[in-house]
Amino acid sequence: MLTPSDGPLGQLERRASADAVSASIGVDSRSRFDLSRFRAEQLAPLAQFRPYIMVANMLAVLVVAWVSVEHVSGPWLYLWGAAQFALTGTVFSYWLQNRNFTSINRYVIGFIEATTLAFAVMWAFPSLQLLPELPEEARRIVIAISFIASVTGAFAITRLPFASIAFATIVSGAIFVSQIRGDEIDLVLCSIAVIIPLLMSLMSLTLHRTLTRRAAVSYQMNRQAEFLALLLKDFEICSSDLLWETDAQGKLIYFSDRLPTLVRTSSLLLGRTLQEAAGASPADQGWSDFAGLSANRQTIDALCLEVRRPEATDWWMITAHPLWGHLQEFLGYRGVIRDISLERRAQVDLIKAKEDAERASQAKSQFLAITSHELKTPLNAIVGFSEMLLAQRDGPLGSPAYAEYASTILQSSTHLRNIIGDILDVTRIERGALNLVEQEMDAAEILEISYKMCREQAKAANITLTINLDATAEIRGDITRVRQVLINLITNAIKFSRPESEVSLAIERSPENELVFVIADRGIGIAADDIERVFEPFVQADASASRRHGGIGLGLAIARKIARLHDGDVVLESVAGEGTTAFFILPAQRVRWPEPVQPRRAAAF
């Protein structure tokens, strides 16, 4: 039996297959052509017809044995029949184990070649050994069956051309030899014995050449498809763009692997629309335009889509083209998605930073204008009355006029010092350099002190200042800074109150056990749009050039910042033209409310 790897048929056939494929695709024999896969596709049809061929072979054996058994002496006919049955059983058993030829290798091909040669030798036996002993009629039957076996067997294995040629040559050659050895030479039979191998060789080689060319074309197309698929996959991996495709109903039929990550879901996306996959609402920006363009089968060019999510808002830029069939029927859309969320957020941040810079520049300009005015007023008083003191025009230095001058200088200096102090406080707070010196204090006591410090200012403005100290508690904080907040709020209320109106001070307890200082006035009030603005440094609700009220707009800003350093806050409630109520809130953890007094029980006598 020939070895599968080194047999001449196997070597010649493998070399011919590789050379044919290489010649077809224009590369040398070292091209990475999958020969085993080509063999599997080539030999797979053998698995379908092998059982029928084996049955036909055994029928032919039985016919030859039936017409020869009465005329042949010796055990050769029985040995031949037994060998045929044994070889057929071996082939059929091997077919049951490898019926699909899914793994073709050199051993499988070698086995097929070896069994082919064995069958060829078996069918050469009747022509060489039995024909001389058979009568004319039986001889014709055996020759006919031998020719049929030669053609059928060679045709069955035409996908292995050299095995097919060898089978036809051996069987037909045996008939040719038997005719030459006989007393009378039948030229017709000899011609047929020569023609059959030639025709089978031509047919086998032609078929093999056709199959190899077809395999080469299929191989080349598969390689191009795989190459394009790899390029597409690399593009999807390396690019920030995602590919997608929909059917005529707008349902997704293809998308890049990263689309589930982009839409932040692991659920099935195939069969859903792009909007459903994104989880976007029709009210989100861009989706109505997307629906309109899709309905009209128009090209979608760089359309921005908003995808709102609980944690953030994403933005997509989508480009797509409609797909049309051969009959101009609409097939769907194919396009790309680019996640521009980072660019969009950077753009929004840039716009916000620009607006903040513009506000800061405006606040700086306003600060310089207000500060120069506020500083100039006390400085003019200080300089003017100092010059009058130096001139001594109003009599001796101890006269009452000079006492009034000194008082004005002192008030102006104090006002100037307070302005500078406020500016320094804001600077320290912004730098985080303001440290609290905390200690226990009584809320009513600190409010009363602030009340007394502002009483003269209220009297000078013809404002009634009232205080309610019914509720009180021990609080923990920086006494100086808490008093500063209260004074800022009280003076602010006095400054923006109408003459002969009232400013009331009180302490309240919130449902959350917070302590709330309440400062209420019936002044000009604040518009709803300006309530939060007045807490910004150097901002006042009335910032016109003809401001009727002094100050540089730092009081409320400082008050809120100090309150928040105490984990509290300053909140305003106001109606324009009706007044404002300021709430200075200290959290419950900084407050110790007094225990309620338990009533005494009457003693039992």
C-alpha cells in the first residue's frame, strides 16, 4: 500500500494543485493557499456517492462471480470475491467515520489513493486471470463489466485526477493486455481500451483545472473580503466614528461593536431604531430634523443630536446616506456616528469661561467706579476739614466748630477703614485665609449687641429698629464674624428702608432645629432676578450712576461667605417695593437649644 505522504500520486497531485492555484492568482507556490480546505471542498461530493458506488461495485462483483463460477477452476475467483468484499467493507467503514471530509489531510488523501489503486488492481484481475478460461458469452459480460467499472470508477474520483487516470489506465490496460495475449486480437476492444484512459485523463485534468481556477477565484475573493473586513474592523477600533446601517423601516441591522458602550446599555440593539437605541426623546435637539430627513429619504449631513441622560447630556454628530436597490427601491440608511460630547462640553465651558471673564471684567470696572466714589467721599471730608483745622479761621483751636470738624474727620476715617476692611475680608475669604476663632455665645446677647451698634444709624435715618429676644440658644462660632454678619444685614436693611419705616430683629427655631436670625424691613425690596446677584462681590441691585444708596456692594457677599464658613447660609426673601427679609441660618450642630422647663409636682402631705 502506498504511503499517503510520499506516494507519487499524492506528490504529483499536490504539486499540480498548488501550481494551478498559484498560476491562477499570479503568485508563486509559497502563497498562503489553504490546500486542505480546497481538498475538503473538492472531495466532499465523494462522501455523498460513496455508498452507492460501493453497492454498485458489489453488484458487479456478484455478476462476474455468477457468470464465471462454472468455468473457473481453483480458488482464485473466491479469493478475488472475498478481497472485494473486504476492501468494500473497509471503505464503507471509513466513510461512516469521515463521511463529510471536514478535515482533509495527507492521510485522508493517501487512503483514498491507496483504495483506488487497490480497486484498480482488483478489477484488472478478471481480465488477466479469468478471461482465458471463460466461454465467449461469459467473456463478453466480464469485459463489459470491466469497462463499466473502469469508466464509473475513474469518473467517481475525477476530483483526484491522477488517481482517476491511474484507475482507468490499469483496468483498461488489463483488458488490452488480455486481448493481445489471446489467439485472436479484437481491434475494437483494444481501441476502446486505449481510448477510455485517454478520454478519462482529458476529462479529469480539465475538471481539475476548472476546479482549481474556481477555487483560486473564490480564494482571492475571500481574501479580499477578509482584508476589507479587517480594514473595516481596524477603522472601527481606531476611529472615533461608529458605523451603522438600518433597513427600510429604520431598524438597525448593523452597528459597530462600540455602539452599546456609547449608548450605555447591554440590551439587544438589533431591530431597534437609532432613537430607541440611544434612549433619546423626540423633544431632544436634532431628533425631529433626523426624523424629517429620514422620512423624505434625504442625505443627513453632520446633524447634531442631543441625547439626554440622568447624569449628563451627550451629543452626537451623524452623517448618513440613503441606500437604493436595483429597482430604485429604498433599502435603508448607512452612516457614521461621531461622539462630540467632549467637544461640546469644552465649547460650553469655553463660553461659560468667556462669560465669567466678561462678568469679572464688568465687576472689576464696577468695583473701581464704586470704590473710587466711596473712597473719594470720606477722603474729601478728611482732607477738607484737616485744611480747615490748619487754617484756624474759626477762632481758637478749642472752639466747638473744631470739635465738629474732628467728629466729621473721625466718622470719615471710620467709614474709610470699614471699606478697606471689607475689601480685605473678601480677599482673605477668596484666598481661604479667613480662619474662625470659635467659642460658645448666647444668640440673644450677640443680636442685642448688634442692635445697639446699629441703633444710632437707624435713628439718623429716621428708621424704627425693634428687637425680639423671646427665643434664644447657645451657639458655637466666631463671635466677631457672627456679629459682623448681623451688623452687615442690619445696616443693609436700614440703608434700603424708607424713612419712618421699621426694621425688626428676631430669633427663630426652624423645624430642623436650626437657629435663624431674622432681619425684616419694609424698604424698596429686590427684584426676583436680582436676589442671587446681590450676593456677588461689588454688585448691587441698583448699579446705575445715580445710585441713591452708598456702599461698594460687599456687605451681603461677606455675610453669606462667613455664614457658609459656619456651615450655614444667608437667604433673602423680597418683593420689589414691599421690603426684604434676611435669614441668617446656623446649622443644628452649632446650636444648643435650652431644655424645656418641667412643671413641678405638688408635694403630697
